[in-house]
Amino acid sequence: MTASGVGYDPIIEGKRYTFGVSGKLYKDNVLLYDHQTGSLWSQILTEAVTGPKTGTTLKTFPMVETTWRSWKKQHPDTLVLSLNTGYSRNYNRDPYGINAERALGVISRGEQKAYSFKELKKVKRFPIRDQLGKEIVLVHFEKETEKAWATDEAGEYVESFITYLRAWKSFYPDSKEFTAR
């Protein structure tokens, strides 16, 4: 529904929280809820926007979205759940039929920038070395798998989200956008 995925550290103030998907959207992006307080959490803002935990932030950890083929090649011993669930659902199609531009949204020291997949597909050589505020960010993209991520010059992951460009712009309307040269 929002073409985004983020990994969070579930430990908040020394206590482990568990989360679910509320089914609600806020600025074109999904809201999570925690089972302990019922607070609603913005996926892109990484913080609670309603409930007892309002204003509390979650620490993200790096995630990579890729294809099964690419993952299996890098991690051949991986096991997955079967698609034979007993339900007649096609897990290979988007149930929402949303046709929107995907992007990698990058945040570095309070600065944000969006790298649309449409623009990234025009680039001939990766990683892209880009300046975001006062920091150098390297944007990586695999065209065949549409795998995108960002690192600093030392190779450490920089906070980033794969989401729809429209959702990113809803949260960060002043965010710069990358244009391929």
C-alpha cells in the first residue's frame, strides 16, 4: 500500500515493544501501532504521532529491499515461509494496484533528499557521490533488482527509506530531489 519498509529497534526506554500495522495512513504512509500503549507511529517520521508515546522516536536499523533471487544468491542457506498458505491469494501482485514512483529518501544530519528510481535508472555508474548538507552520501542502486541504499564514505549505512515519492514529499515538502545528469 505504501511501498515502504523500515527496520526499528523495538527497545524504547529499556522496554521491548511489539508493533502491528494499523491499516491507517498519515500523509500517504502507513501508521504502525504498539501493542503496549496503542500509540500510533509514523513510519517515515519514526516517531509516535498520537497516544501516550507521542513524540517518542524509534531508532532505525539498515534494511535492504531486494529480490528473492538476489538474496538467495548472496545467502544460499536462507529459509523462507511457503506461499502455499491455504488461502487463494496471489502474492505476486499488488493488491492495491498503486502505480506511483518509488524513491529512496535519505536523511543525513537533519537534511533530506529524494532519489527517485526513475532518475536512478538514468545513471550509468554507481555509487553516486552526493552532498547532503555538509555530509557526503553515497547512493547505491542495482537497476535489475531496484535495490537501493545509502552509505557514508566509510561504508556505514545512512538513514534511508524506500517509499513512494509522493509520501516522501508529504513529510518533507522542502526535500531536494536528485536529478540524473
